[in-house]
Amino acid sequence: MDLAAALRPGPPDPELREIGPDIPGEPYSVSVLQQGYNVPQSDGSTCADCTVSLLRGPSTVLVDTGGPWGSERLLQRLRERGVEPGDVHVVVGTHGHSDHIGNLSLFPGATIIVGCDVSRGDRYLESGLAEGRPFCIDSHVGFILSILHFRHFLLLQTHRMTYFNSKWEATESKCKNVSVVATPGHTGRDVSVLVRGTSMGTVIVAGDLFECCHDEDTWRELSENPAVQETSRKEALRMADVIVPGHGAPFQVHRQLGAGS
Amino acid sequence: MDLAAALRPGPPDPELREIGPDIPGEPYSVSVLQQGYNVPQSDGSTCADCTVSLLRGPSTVLVDTGGPWGSERLLQRLRERGVEPGDVHVVVGTHGHSDHIGNLSLFPGATIIVGCDVSRGDRYLESGLAEGRPFCIDSHVGFILSILHFRHFLLLQTHRMTYFNSKWEATESKCKNVSVVATPGHTGRDVSVLVRGTSMGTVIVAGDLFECCHDEDTWRELSENPAVQETSRKEALRMADVIVPGHGAPFQVHRQLGAGS
């Protein structure tokens, strides 16, 4: 497969195909709670909201929260799946645009990752994300016990996270489940969430690294740094079997046998 | 005054002096609801939250919201001043870091400005901020009627805003009160809020363009683009009588007569 083909403006790549919102998996499943959209209006404005995804497994991880006008809808979508806000261990905002991080305050007790910043309460950790190292959620390696002082309670949390030395190392070695990786370009500090072991293979929940399945004509104009983003997109296409984009349906990356090198 | 002096690493500049949290003004006052902090910990983490400011006048404007762990405190600080969340017309997140935009969902009916993106509900306007034009709040020039569909109600809002052609034009011509201007560098899309006519002159609520009054030794390491940020800082120091920084007390910029050219 010519991985660069999907990155060039042109007709839709037949090797990228939209799929449904639910991807079972062991130990993690991926569900799209809300499919993002981005619709230009005749007056020059744009109606937009982002894709919101829920990962369920040893930890419960919400990736992007939608815009601040949609908090009731988000709570409803979570409750339809039996998830209360307090059940969410980690919230990832793939980048700091308002349609992605509008509802962080619904999850004050969660570990919050926005771009490359990782925080628990007002304590910001040295994540290594800005330096290109992945941040591993729920690995089989390490346990970090953190004491959070929140709302007059001391909460003892056991979020299992650890760090790795190279950007994609976690995908190949000790972190077998879920990791956060820097995928900059759309902004200077975007991250994506990589989930291994689903029924469809490796899923990358990519924020606005990809706008939608066939975004060849649109993503550059929304990018702070198209050259950097193009590199991030190529890496993601190389790793992923499925990509969940920021403003469209999830899509499958079909590879021909022996291709992709 | 050597404007560049405050930008060089070195001893504190005696011409920058911290002041109190309340700045009366006509038509706008500026109150710091929460003074930001940034305290490195021995384990390599950092405890931080941002400065939260309230502008009161023809419109009520909240500049930065603090981290998502602090929503109850923010609501309390607003209520102490007789402000309910629904009274806030405009919320500005100076940039998309989690300690600045953690509580947007408390204000679902407000116009939301995060970095260079301006939205009302899921409708994103062409603000011109990313192209360097200021966005004027509450000018005497124009009225934009916008119909917001929110929580099953149609709300008719009359937020008085308009656009200007050059970055600082609003400070010198028709927009006499409050304008949002792009001041990039800390991230790619930072904005600051400029308030004219206070009892202390022109106030710039600057987010992390300035960390605190004497940040000469710290701001660069937190910057995505120090060269761009240095330019933004010089422009702000040239315009402001008072600067409200992202992680410290407001400070006054004292100018000697005949200096500053």
C-alpha cells in the first residue's frame, strides 16, 4: 500500500473505509459515543463538534469531551452505557480546541491529559509527551499510587501508568493495551490514543490528526503545521488498523499483504 | 524605558510592580477572582492553576476558568460578586491548556473564545484572530444578533461585537472598551484581553504570555515558540499600564516620561 496516497489531495483512497461506532476488544473495547462533524455554513461560519470516544477495559478512558454546549448529551451517552462521570479514570483531550475540551469539569477526579499535559488535580506530572515519549495507561509494568486531595477528601487512586523511552515503543513491548502518543501538527501539542488488541486490530483515536476518512482536501487548511502533521499522519497510518478521526466516522486502513513497508 | 529589559533573564525589573486584585474602571472594571500559581515539586511535578479574571461592564466577561478540579471554587468566587454562570456573556480561554480551560461547561450559553476560535453553541465564527485581527467585545459600532439553540430553548442574544483590520487598531479607534488580540508564542494560538479606561489605564489580561511579574528566568522554558512570544511580550508591554499574568499577581508597568519610544 502506498501510505502516502491517503495524504495527497485527490479522490478518496479506496483502502480507507468507514466502519461502525463499536469495536469490541480484549482487554479494551472502543466505542464512539458521538461522531464529530464539521459543516461550513453559507455565512462563513462553521458548525462543528468533535468525535467523543469511550475506551472500556481495566480503566475507563474518555477521549475528547465535545464542546461545552453538549455536557448534558455527553452525560446521557455515558449513562446509556452505564458509566457515571466518577467512573471515568482518565480523560484525554487530544488538543486544546474548545470543541474537544469543553467538558473537562464533569470529571474533576479523573487524570486529565490535554495535549502533552498530564494532571491529577492541580498536580502536573512530567509525562515526557512533549519530548516524544508515549504515556502508557494501564500497563502491566508499573503502578503509581497517587494521593489526590479533592473536595475535602483524600482519594487513593491506583492508576496504572508508566513511561517509555521512544515514541512508539509502547506499541511493541511492555505497554500492551493503551498508550498516549504525541502526534503534533494540527496544533503544536496534539496527542492520539493507541489501543491494541481490539477485534479489528490496533485502533488510533486520533483527534484532528485526521478530520475524517477522506480529508485530503481539508486537513491542511486547519493545520498549524502541515509538514509536521503530515509526518504524524504517516506514522499513524503505518501503525493503525482503524483510525477514529476528530470530525467523522471511524475508518479502517486496509493493507495488502506484503505492502506497507 | 528599555522595554526589552523586562524580557531578558536577570534581576527583577524595578519598573514592574505587583498590585492588588481589583481595578475599578468605567465602563469596565477588572477583578482577579483567583491568583494563579506555578510551584515546582521535589518529585519533578508542578502544582499549578491559572489566574481567573472577571471583567464587569456592559458585558460580563470571564478570562480563563482555572483547572477542572476547581469548578466549585470558581462558582463560589463568582457568586461572592453576585454573578451566576448564566450572567456571563463571554468566556475567554487565553489558550488551550487544561489549567485555563477546565471549566468551560459551566457556561454553555456564553460566547466561548479559546485561543483564536470564537463559538456560540456549535457555531464557529470567522473571528480573524488567527490572521492577527482583534476581536472586539461590546463596541459601540455593531450588533450581531445570534440565535442559539440550547437546552431546548431558543435564546436571542445580543452580544455586541465587531471586527477590526489590524491587530491593535481596536485600541486606538472605534473599540473603546474590550478587545481580544492574538499574542502567540506560549502556544501557537494564544490571545490576550485588552481593557481600556480603567482607573489604572489600559489593562491586558495576558494568560501565559507572562507567567508572573518577574518571570525573566522561567517563561522561555514553558514556551512553544520563545521568539514569537518575545515579540508578543514587547507589544503587550508597550500597550499596557497593567498586566494580569497567568500565574501570579497583576503588575503595573511604570513608564518614565519621554521614554518607551
